[in-house]
Amino acid sequence: MTRLFILLQYVIPQHGLSRCIGYFARSEIPWLKNFLIKQFDAIYKIDWAAADRKAPQQYVSFNDFFTRALAADARPLTGHIVSPADGLVSVTGQIKHQRAIQAKGHDYSIPQLLGEPLPESFNNGSFLTIYLAPSDYHRVHFPQSGTLQTARYIPGALFSVNQTTAMQVPGLFTRNERLVLHLTSAEGDYYLVLIGAMIVAGIQPFWETQPFQAQHPIDKPMQGLMVDQGQEAGRFLLGSTAILITAQPQQWCVSPDSTIKMGQALAN
């Protein structure tokens, strides 16, 4: 079954399927969006207590629900570098030869992921990957205060990013569409990378009202825009994965296969 699941991802029209499902996810027809939200809730057991709006009827579409905001006090910031998202820690590690681990038996080129050479200051840095399951909160936040230097959107494939696919598809994160944010902070530079995935497949950065259209690469100079720790960086319309890459070596205080929340301390 695993091999069939992976094979299907290679042969199905990933973007066409995502656009089709996205049509329904964007629908504002009350009975349809309420039905979709309730069915999703029945399967994934949404934590309504943490949400700012606590009933399906309060959302204008499934997408509005999926990218829902949390209550103001739901995710306190508890460390000098905090988790950018809710999810499962897939892997942590140290950068070696400008490569990072994807899953057991697979690694990938960080410059290929970023779409640019990796600065030498990152040669002894660290990385941490968080997988966001469908039931998770799907906004991604800045783990440290700093200045946003550049933003790069890279169109790509839309493979699933679950652990099964990560273990079977070489260079998965360098194949999929992604948003690469390069920041400087008081503790050194870091990259925050949002990886898109199959189905609705949308990455919406904080400065836009709609997700990227997956057609053309975009390089956007951000001119040292100041951002605060915990400020929203972007959101996923289904999916996905967030990767944090730091120039400074980190002693991560979370381990692979652990569940974390946005705002939780990541390093000692």
C-alpha cells in the first residue's frame, strides 16, 4: 500500500486535483461550508476551545475555518527561540556539508531548498522540521524577533509531506512549492521555510490576502522589515511542513516525534 500511495503521487495531476478541491474549500455557500467543516471536525476532533471563533457557522468558508485564528491567550511565548507552528517534530539536527536530514535514509541540499547559496555563517548551524497534521492550527509565526530581509516563493510539486512520503521521495522538500523567509536577529540569521503540500495547496504570506498561485517564482526584498517574535509569518491552506534553519548551533530541547505548540521553547 505504501508503494502504491507514493506511485499515485507521481502520476496524479497534483495541481489540478488541488485546484478542484480548492474550489469547494473556498465556497461560501452556507450549507456546503458548514457540512465540510462538520465532517472535518468529526474526523480530526478539532480543539474548538483554543479557537477564536468556536462554531462552524462563524466561518465564511472551509478555508476560513482551516486557517482559523486562535484565542489571544492560547499560545504564550515561552523561550528566546520558540516553535513557529503547532505540529509534530519530524527531525532535528546540525547542518553538515550544507545538507539537512529529511527522514531516515534521506537528506537534502539546503541551498537547493532555499533557492540560493547558503551563507558560510550557517555551516555549523542547526535545523528543525515540524510537520503540521490536518487537525493542527495552520498559521506559522516568527520564532524570534528580527528583521525580514528577503522573501522567496518557489513554485514546485505538491507531494504529501507526511512521514511516509518523506521516507520514500528523495529531496521531497526541495521538490515541493515553498516560501523561504530570510531574517536577521540579535542571535544571528535564520531561515523560516514553509513547504506546500497536496490537496488545497496554498501558502499565504502575511503581507497578502490570497495564497500564491503556483505559477511563477517571486523574489521580494523586504528591506529589513521589523517583525516580532510570535507575529504571523504566513498560513497554509492544507498541509504542511515548516523548517527552521539557524546560523547559530542550537541545543534543541524538543526531540523527534514529540508534539509541540506554537510559542513553545525550542532551545536551551
